[in-house]
Amino acid sequence: MDTSSTIAMFLHFGLLGIGCLAIAEKFIPLFPSYVLLMLLGLTVSDGASLAMTIVATSVGSVVGALGWYGLGRALGSQRIERLVRTYGKYVLLRPSFYQQLTDAYRGNHFWVTLIGQTLPTVRIYLALPAGVLQLEPRAFVTATAIGTVIWNMPFLSLGYVLRDSGQDPVSIGFWVVAILVAVEVAIILGLRLYTHASRGRASRRRAPSPPPRLWRRSHETPVVPVSVRLAHA
């Protein structure tokens, strides 16, 4: 069964099928998620259906992320790293990439999760190290939901707008992804520069003052401690 017929089969089940497609996309990366979202947007008939499709795909994506989170939390660090080394290359999850995702959580967990849900490939696997690190579940779900809506809404809306235009949604989706990633990279770099500058100012404020001088300038009479004067008296 090819991909298009599989999507058509799920669409027969309405919003439930759309949600299941969003879950499957988190585990079976057959093609970029923005392609799936724009194809789903092409099938939407009106604004109300578009809103419900955004909700259904977002809920499905969050459920899929919770699946990765639960897997990481249940198996733990050593077993997950062993599985990634053995099988990760077959699902675009190489050990070096997994380590980068884990290292990303050295920063603010909420914002790392939120921003990660708007980055290609990262949005699929970021929940795995989140589960291994046992991040607070409610904050994880909240950040994942917000980031998922930010990712899903533009592509579903674009598909909806382009459904009768004859434009190629895949090529347009590619440029939208490129613009989103460029904006996110600029924001991340700006935040890093701001954080670095703030830490520099804070360290300068905390810098210790120089110790008091025990001697006067060279042309002045030196200050001799009292104990030394008494010893020579």
C-alpha cells in the first residue's frame, strides 16, 4: 500500500483518522511532516474544519511525543543509548544527534521543548531524551502542545489556502520551513548573545574590590605596623 492510499484510508475516519496520522508521523517519518500537514490542509473544506484539523493534528502530535517520552523514561539512559547506537541510523537518529538533543536540555527545559517542536527532525525525537532525563511531565506537555500548534497551524492553513490555486504545496512548504528555521536560528543566536552579555555585566558587578594598600606611595613614608615598631623599641 503506497503512502497516498494510506493517507486516504485514514481520512475516511475523519478527525480520528487525522489524529492517528499525526501520531504515526512521530514514529514513522515517511516524509517531512510539513508535507503531510499541507496535504491534509488541501482536504479541508471550510474554516471550521480547518480549526478542528489543527486541534486533531496537534493532539495527535502531543500523544506521539508522549510515546517517545514514556519510552525514554521507562528504559532509562543506558538502554536508550544502546538502542540508538544499534538501530538509530535506520530512523535518522544517529548517536551524535541524540547527544546533541540531550545536551540541549542543559538550558531552560520549557523553552528547549517548545522551540524543539518547531524544528524539523528535532521535533520527532526531542521527547526521547526528555523522558530519559525525567523532565516534569506537565511542563513538558504544555511546551510540546504550544510548539506543536505553532508548527502545525501555518502548514495546514497554507494547504487550505492553496487547495484551489494549482500551486505546488511541497515546494512552497519547503520555503516556509527554510524561513521558519532561519527566523528561529536568528532568535536563538540573539538570546545567546543577550545571555552572554548579561552574564558579563553580572560578573563585572560581582568582581571583588582590590585589597587595601598597606604602604603609601613610594615618595611617602611607609606605614610600619605597630607590632614591628614595638619590637624595635
